[in-house]
Amino acid sequence: MDDEKLEEKEAAYMLAVEYLEALAFVCQLRLQKRDFTLDECEQDVLALWKHDKAAFESARELLFGKPIVGLLSSTGDNSFRFSHLTLQEYLAAKCAVRVYSCDFQQFLSGKNSTN
């Protein structure tokens, strides 16, 4: 595989991880639930998303069109959950740090840094 293809693949995986972080944040802290559908989370995840809509769709396709084994589980009826609650909590914390940095008051108010 040439360097350009490898860089594209790595970039796609990094966006997928960022999508997972935002999704975990929404599930853990906003919805406060373990099982979720993509439709119920989409608007909140997009609000945290720092990239264009095409990157969002690409990350979503990578995660749900061609699932990465072990990260997410289907629970039926178009619902999913993180395979391990600890993984969900960790990714939610990473998203909170990325979005809110050190602004604890902003985090508590529920407003992201792009509002």
C-alpha cells in the first residue's frame, strides 16, 4: 500500500474514533442511556462534530456500514450499544476534554465550545 493510501486510511480511522467519542458523549451524558439509535443521536453528534458533513457520513459508514468488531453491538430494531460500558465512558470523557478543554463551567451548562 502506498503512503497516500495509508494516510487516507489512517485519517478515516481517526475520524471514526472522533465520531465514536461524540456518540459516547451523547449517549452517556446527554441521553443518559446505554442503547441508542443513530437517528436519535445524529443531531447532538453533529453539534459536536468539527468536520464537514461528508466526513461525518464517511465515519458513520465505516462504523455502521462495515462494523469494526468489538466496539459496537447491535441490540436489534436498529439499536446499538457500546460493547463495554467502560469503553463508552472513556470515549465520552475524551470527547468532553476535546470539546470543553478546561472550561468546567461550560461543560456543566451543557453548551459546547462552538455555540
